[in-house]
Amino acid sequence: MGLSILDSLAVAQAAPAGGGAGGMSMLLILVVMFVAMYFMLIRPQQKRQKQHRAMVEALAKGDEVITNGGIAGRIHELGDSFVTVEVAEGVKIKLQRASISQVLPKGTLKSA
């Protein structure tokens, strides 16, 4: 039994390596798939992050915003990492800047 295992290993080692061209094509396929994934998933996500970062940095007092949770309000006070948003007359909540998902056009909240 042990001899047959050694014989099969010797035959496998002595077999010609005809998979060299197949290995290159497999590597090429993997590279092409990685490039496709980069352009379809990674790059658009980086672009969205860059746009969101620019929007958060451009926030100003009086801007009408919507948070990630869907709360609409007007910016009352700005800090380095936090924003105070007035959601109703006299009702203010403090949020992280990154939780602002959208800046609305001026006057949107008055019409709602």
C-alpha cells in the first residue's frame, strides 16, 4: 500500500508540466477581474466619499439639511466635528458632521 502511494507521487512528478500556458491565462483572467472590480466598485465608492467629504466641509450656518436618519432641519451651530441642527422651533439636536447626508435648496423646509 505504501509503495503504491510513492509510485503515484513519482509518476506525478515525472509528468511534463504542460500547464504553463494555462497558468498564464489564469493569471491574466485574475488581473482582468481585479481591474473590472476596481472600476465597477472601488472607484465609484471613492468618488462618492470625496463628494460627501466636500459637502460636509462646505456646510454653513442656515443650511437646510437631511441627516442619515431622515431628520430634516436647519443648521444652527457648526463645530469641528459636530453640528447643531434645529428640527423645530426651539428643538435642537447635536449630530456628527458625517451624519449629514444631503443639503437641501434654501426654502425647502418652509414649503413642507
